[in-house]
Amino acid sequence: MSKIRSFKGGMHPEYDGKELTDSCCVIEAPLLEKYYVVLAENAGRPPKPCVAAGDKVRKYQLIAEADGFVSADLHAPTSGTVEGIVDVPGPMGGSVQAVVIVSDGNDHGSAPFDCWEKWQEKSGAELLERIRKAGIVGMGGAAFPSHVKLAVPPGKKVDTLIINGAECEPYLTADHRLMAEYPQKVITGAAVMGKLLDVSNIIIGVEDNKPDAVAALEMASAGTSVRVQLLEVRYPQGAEKQLIYAVTGRSVPPGGLPFDAGCVVQNAGSAAAVSDAVLQGIPLIERIVTVSGEAVRSPGNFKLRIGTPVIEAVKLAGGITEEPGKLILGGPMMGFAQRSFDVPIAKNTSGILLLPPKAALNFSSSPCIRCGRCVEVCPMKLMPCLLCASIEGGRFDLALKDHVMDCLECGACAYVCPSRRPLVQQFRRAKSELRKKR
């Protein structure tokens, strides 16, 4: 085992809430009467529905077909009848379209793809096509279609595959439990993608607060080309560029992609989904989700099918102990606050967090005191205080010059700011305005 590695900048919250669920084994959710499968579950263009109201569907059946290269297929989480395509509350606010499937209670459906036990004999093109057909996306949050990230552009040379098992967000332990309980899936998925990319340097980066997951992965990877790299417990250790630097010492250039540093990064959950697609012949229709927070009666990790309403997941965790002050999909640093318990979970829903009112206080912002704390913690070496001043003055051109587009929106600057400046919100605003001008 090599020494623990990290990146420059970042921070670690005084309380990360992981002890609420880090020892909770994964519980498989029972079949629901109805699922609301959101169409826009991936970065890029949402898939086009290929079913209509009244259609009978089987589990794993294709219900929406990818619309272009940067898109992902969508499959039925169970067998039943399509009730229709309706508007439901979306995770980013507003409404989104979802295919409503009323379960028939049978959960019938066979694997739609051949099971490749001897996947080593398959070509890289065949493996990539299987990943595409399985509708696999980045399950750490971005939901970028995995087949796109694994398609190395002409002229780029990749020699390293990194599996992101850092899970640095407070409260979230879904990837932790996945790696501890299903390590072979993660290892196999990593090996498949390594074969596809034709690389032998395959590394799983795991923060050293997950000793049981590390031990399980090391045992499962014995005799393979996959190795485990311990990482310092530091937020945002799991951000792509920071993870690449920590593991390889390489820097992704401003405006660049992992390809430019000779790397491809995939989430641990995505690796497990690749294993399922190749060995079992099944698409991505479920994932592990952490349901946690001090307002939850029995926090835990649950295997939920895509399209499960948040309210049903909360019921599995025993319900609430008090009216939550804030409901968040994802973690408290980069997740998004929700206005409804009816939001369905998607392929990239890693957590459902319910904070009590005392932990969700609204702070009023004060003028910047030039303390420099935001500069010290910024993992991208930006100047958040100056960026915010430019944006408040309407000088988006200056913000662009100072690399606002490279901001990760990790929230580390806002976390340490004694003046409670709405830094991340300002950076998002600037990015939006700059994209409009483009």
C-alpha cells in the first residue's frame, strides 16, 4: 500500500455525518405500486420515449432511446403498464417529464443482453457498445454518459483509469457500502473498462476513512491489474481534477478534460453497473442511495429503483422525527435543495438528506472582509473573493478572464467564509450569463 495522497486546497467539515450510515448494510427496497422514471437523467440530451400510455412493459425493457451521442438509454425498473408521460417535480426545480409505470406486481423481465462470462474475449468496441446500450452514466452526480467518457478522442493518449471511490461529500455513504459489500462488482467493472481503454494502470482511489471498503477491495483485486490508492480525508477529494492530481500527480490544464492528463475517471457505482451489464446482461435500473440526516428516524443505505419517489425512500428509513428544515438530493455541499417529497430518484441520486431546522438556518450575507480563507481552500487555485466582486459589479468579462468557468461549485469557499457570502450562487450566475452570450 502506497502512502496516503491528496491535493492542494480543500477542507474537511467539523462534522461530516457519515457515522449515521457508514456501518448500515444495504437494504433492498420492496417493489412499489408506481414508478416515475424521469426522462432527463443524463448530461446532454434526454432520451426520446419509445412507449406510450397503455403499453405493457417488462422489467429491463427500453422505454426511452438515446437522442444522439451524448445521451443515454432508459429502461423500465419493473413490469407493468405505462400510465402516461407526465410532468413531475424535478431535482433542479421546475417540472420535468417522466414515464409513469404502474407495477403489475410480478416484476417479470429477463436480461435483454447476452451474459458475457468471458468478456476478456470481447473487443473494446463491443464492450463500449454494451455500456451504451445499458444506459450507464456517471453515478457520482454529473450523470455524464459513460460511453462518451470512455470514447477516447482521436489524438489523445490515455494510460490510466481511475475509479472514484473517494465519496468526500458529508453524510453520503452509498459508495462506501457498495465497495464494502460488492467489491467484486467494482473490480470487475474497472477491469472491463481497463480492457476497453487498453490500459493496465487501473487505480481505485478511496479515502482512508473507509477501512472496511479498502480491505474488501484489496481482497477482491488480488491477482488483477487493479490496485487501491488511499486518499486523505479531504473535501473535494472526489472532484475529477483533484482526484487525478492526488492519484497521478498530473494536472488537467485550465479548460481541459481528463483526457488531457492521460486519464479517464469513472465512479465506483458506474463500475459496478458496468459489471452488471457485461456479466449479467442487465441495464442500469437501480442504485444504492443514502437516506440520512438528523431529521430521519432510521438513516441507512437502500437499493432503490430508478423512479422511486423521495417520499417512499424516506418511509423506508422510518420516516421523519421532525419537520425537516431542508430536503436535499445529494450531499450538503453540492446537492440541491428540494421543494417537494415527490421528486423521483434518478441514476445520479447518491443521497437524500433531511436536515432539521436548527441545521438549516438562513444566514444574511455581509461585505467581504478580505480574510483570504476562500483563496486558501479553493481546490482550483482561484480567487473567489475577487470573482464575486466582479460578478456583483456585472463584469462577467473579468470573471471569465479570472477562470470562473473552471470553478467546481464545490462550496468549500462558501463554507469557510465568515461573512456568509453567496459565492457559489454568484459563480453559477456568471456561468449562466457567459453561456448565454456564447
